[in-house]
Amino acid sequence: MKKKQLLWVGLYLALILLPVVTSVLALRAAGWPLRPLWDDGAAALGMAGLAIVLLSFCLLGRAKPLSSLLGSDLLMQAHQLMGRTALVVLLLHPFFYSLWAAPAGPAEPTLSTSLRITGGSWGLFTGLLALACLLALVFTAIFRQRIGLAYERWRWIHSVLALAVLVLGVHHTLVSGRYAQLPAVAGVWALLTLLALASWLVVYALRPLMQRASSFSVSRLTRCADRIWLLEITPQGPHRLPFRAGQFVWLKIGHRWPHIDNPFSISNAPDASGKLQFLIKEAGDMTRALASCPLGTAVYVDGAHGRFDIPADAKAVTMLAGGIGIAPMVSLLADAVARQDPRPIRLLYADKCPSQMVDVLTLSGAANLPDFKLLRMVEHAPDGWGEQVGRLDADGLTRAMRDPAFGSLGNDSCHLICGPDPMMDAVETTLMRDGVPASLIVSKHFKYDFSGRSPLALRVRQGWWLTSGGLVLGLAVMLIWR
Ligand SMILES: Cc1cc2nc3c(=O)[nH]c(=O)nc-3n(C[C@H](O)[C@H](O)[C@H](O)COP(=O)(O)OP(=O)(O)OC[C@H]3O[C@@H](n4cnc5c(N)ncnc54)[C@H](O)[C@@H]3O)c2cc1C
């Protein structure tokens, strides 16, 4: 893990533990008697779980400063994986209240007294309902495709369930949480709740409202390969969208409804005209409907997000693109041309057949770079095809790297990868096996629910285990210290 990422993990952990730490400090200051260890353990799990849920609203992948610092891939992975940690922690939370042991007192134990729930049946009700909503939220996120839930419908369901967990969870904590009765702890909950609601409102209410004043319109729409469109949009006014090459935006074409937008990488370089270009592959409803979109249609943009750029200190650059993964590479190449980048750059571009490939040289002007080579690889080669044939998997990559026409730049060059998941997995695995350090591999996925098996993907999961382990350790330290 890089130093910067470790710092963010530390800050994130500190925020998750903030309600527990504040509770311990406030408890000691108030001089309240200690409860049994299991009861306080249960309370600590509940607090940490709710803090993760609230902070997940900030890990939407649309928080611009965060996504341009850490990249949207990492943010969305953190959002998904920590959602699972929250579920486990919150499912354990009621059971730690010694469900099996009757609470002290003469009365027959009820579910509320067994769970040590104060604040009446409303506290119990909202707590259980929040847990049920969280279960449904995580289940539909993991099994969306298997249960045949359309992406757009899932996004609405996900948003409604997340807001329900927030409202019900915070109510349960404030009404039933023993330590939430301490003003300092209630203040921390108010702060985290405001942060979560503000993140949600900025993305789904404020930005759609502000988009009207900074709209674009379709100025060009041309088919540039089989099922691939070049969409160009021009600002309707003097406003400009600041972006760095390789970033992406969320597009709404012809409407401003929240939750109905799609992410696309910008495929041109920033320039004074403020125009944005995209290479869009037909995949489903929205992308297929693009063909009938008239020129002049209003387009609303949320961005720019993410981070996929050539590191300033890279000595040389090797780009590995599969299918529509070429889109951000075209932007990076056009930017390199505009900046007269003297560094050697190689592009390996793979697809099923030549008719599905865009003309990279014309779109980016890369032929004007001082040291640039392009090698294409297709699975179905026509007669007379003089470039690589096959899939961009481990063998394909090894063959391409040895091809004199490619002029490999070796393991010291920075490797930028974008394409379908199996290709990215194979390429990352092969590069790392062949000795390319992880710090010289920059990947960009076009899916949020990816779960690769490459050493790079496994590192992200190791980071998750590290964060979750750090959380358990932090909670244990707090319980001993209380
Ligand atoms: C950061 C990022 C950058 C991308 N850049 C490009 C690009 O430059 N060019 C390009 O052609 N495609 C790009 N994509 C993929 C593109 O967003 C989807 O192909 C498109 O949204 C499909 O929408 P649809 O309604 O046509 O298809 P649908 O039938 O709705 O979806 C087909 C599949 O696409 C995925 N998908 C749909 N909507 C979204 C969404 N809002 N967010 C993420 N995935 C979604 C889902 O896995 C879904 O199962 C990018 C995706 C991401 C996450």
C-alpha cells in the first residue's frame, strides 16, 4: 500500500472509531458505572457499524476531491467491501448483548430487555428494520445480476434502502443507545449524519439543480466503428468543465432526472473550446438509444471524476487497452500530443475484430508524438492482417511484448490498463509475475462490481482485511481502556 493510501485508511479508521472513542471519553468524564464487557462490546459494534454506513455516503465515487485523489475504482471498492464489514458488525451487534442470558431483574425477559434496548419499542423497531434494510441493500448489491435486477432500477432501490438505513439506524442509536444520551456522543452522531446527508444531497439534489446553468448540447454524433459512437458535446454558454485527461463524467442526455445517468470516460484532451468527446459502445438501453439522439439535444454533466493519468515521474508509458477501454487512452494520447510529451509511449490495443476498433491515430493525433508505437491485436484477423492475432491474455501479452513492431519499453515503464475484467485480470497478473512493480501499474475498470483475482485486485482486498482488522483492534483497545 502506498503511503498516501495508508494515511487515508488511518483517517477513515479514526472516523469510524470516533463515536466509540468519544463515548469512552464522555463516559469517564461523566463517571457512569461500567456495564458488562459484552454489553459495551455490543454497543461498540453497533456504533462502528453505523459509522461505516454513514461514511459510505461519502465513498460514492462521486465525491470529486476524493475520487480525483484516490481514483474511483478504489473508492467504489472501499464502498462495497466496507458495506460488507458493516453488515457483519451490525448483525453481531444484537447478539453480543448476551441474548442467551436473562437480564438482572425480577420481570420475565422480553426481546427489548434481552437486547438491553431502552427507549421503548420504537428503538427496537427501528433497529431491527434498519438491519433488515441493510441486509436487503447488501444482498441486492452483490446479487443484482443473478436476480435479474436492471441497473437503473437497482440504483433507485439502493439509494432508497441506504437512506432508510441512515434514518432508522440514527433513530435507533439516539433513542436506544446508552452513550448517545451523552451530549458529546450525540454531537458526533449529528456530525456524521450531517456529513452523510450533505454528500447525498450534493450529488442527487444540488448538482442536478445546478446542471441547468452549465448544460451542454450534442454537437456531433458519428459512428466510428461497429457499435461504437463518437459523441461530442459543446457547452451552451461560457462555462467550462475543468478536467484532466483520463477522467470520466456522468452523462444525462435529454433530461435532468437524478439517478438516471451513465458514466463515460472523456476521450479528448482539455482545450479552450470546452468541448467534450466520448467513445461510447452500445451495451444496453441508454447506449443503444444514442443512435437516434438528434443534434442539439441538451446534455447534463456531473464531473469530472476519477483519476487515470500518466504519473509525472514515469520515464516511459505502456498502454494496454481492450475494447472500449481505448476511450481514456485516446484522451491521454491527445493530451500527450498537446503537451509535446517527449517520453516513449507504446499502445497495445486489442479487440475481437478490426471493424470494432476505432482509428486511434486520427482521434488522438498520436502519430505526432516523438516516440510512439501502436500494435493492434485481434481475435478474428482478416486476410493480410499484419499485426498480432489472439486474445489479450497472458500468452497474448507475452507475444505482443516480444513483437519488435511494439518495441517494448520494459518493466520500468508505467503500465496503464483499461478493458474488460478478464483481460485486466490476465494482464495485471502477467505483468506482476514478470516483475513489474505494483506501483507502476495503473488500472481503470468500466464496472463498479468487479472482483478480479489478479495480485493487484487481491491487494485491494488485503487493504480491506487490514482496515477491518484495524477496526477490531481499535474496538478492543477502547473496551480495555474504558
Ligand atoms: C468509470 C466508468 C467509465 C466508463 N467509460 C465508458 C466509456 O468511455 N465508453 C463506454 O462505452 N462505456 C463506458 N463505461 C461503461 C458504461 O457506463 C456502460 O456501458 C453504460 O452505462 C451502459 O448503459 P446502458 O443503459 O446502455 O446499458 P444497461 O443495459 O443499463 O447496462 C449494461 C451493463 O452496463 C453496466 N452499467 C449500466 N449503467 C451503469 C452505470 N450507471 N454505471 C456503471 N455501470 C453501468 C452494468 O454492469 C450493466 O449490467 C464506463 C463505466 C464506468 C464505471
